[in-house]
Amino acid sequence: MVPAIETIGLAKEYRGRMALWGLDLSVAPGEVVALVGPDGSGKTTAIKILAALLRPSAGRASVFGADTVHQPEEVRRRIGYMSQWFALYHELTVRENLDFFSDLYGVERKQWAQRLEALLSFSRLGPFQNRRAGMLSGGMKQKLALSCALIHTPKLLLLDEPTTGVDPISRRDLWKLLHQIRIQGVTIVV
């Protein structure tokens, strides 16, 4: 069985400083894994390398067998990535953000209506689909970001501090949503 994630000796250096050093990791499909450590220990760097957003300085990383350096587009097709900062379009509505990411990931139009309905129901954002994203609460922004990361039904979900700046109730709701995703067999790295 091909691991969902495999890293061997993964390292990243920034201007002479090691941000990540010697990460060996193997994650089976369907597992939930948490990268834990103090600020500056390389958690975000590791996630960005797995998302094919950064190139490692040493070692290698693969996602479902696709190398993050040599096959970045293949990696991106298989993952959903949610950064620790809200990175969606504030001036677009909830629906417009979902439409945009659907087009970006090439979700087929015949599947889109069903997918949109499922995501709006799952995130409970249906009543807010015409609200501009910049006007959402912190918890609702996170649910929108998660929905955009899931728009193309990825096999791997990479979440960089998904509950930062979120109130306790929204945090609990977000973890419930992640539990539902895990039941569907999606591999999750937090």
C-alpha cells in the first residue's frame, strides 16, 4: 500500500537557519496526524513542503506516491490545503469563493450543484452564501476555508493551525466537521 505521506530526511534551510531538519514520516491513508511542537519548530514549513508550496533543502517528500518537487501539480490535485491565515477573497461572497475554487480545481459542472449543496450543508454556511467573506466571523471564515479546501474531494487534507483565532464553540464545530471528513477516508494532517 502506498503511504498517503512519506518523508525521508526532510529539511529546509532559510538564510543559513534550519527551520526543519531530518523529518522522517510515514502516514497511512485515512490516518489523522498532528504535528506538535513549539513555535519555530518547522510544523508550517513541513506542511508547505507537503503541499508542494516550498522545495526542501534536503530529503524528499511524497503524497500518495507523487514527489512534491518533481510532480507538484499531481500533489496539488490530491490535497486540500488550508493555511493558518484566512487566505480567501474578502470581497467575494461565500458562494463566489466556492465557485472560484471549484473552477480553479476543475470540478465538473454536472457535479458542482451537488457538491455545493453538500458543502453548504456540511459547513452550515447555506444561509450566508450571499455574505461577503470579509464580513464573516472567525469561525465562519474557517468553515469557508475548509469548504474551499474540500471542493475537489481531496485524498489528503493539510491544515495549518485551523483553529487559530476561533472561539471555543466554533473550534468544537470545526473538529466535528473534521471527524466527519475522516470517516469518509480522507487523510488529515493538522
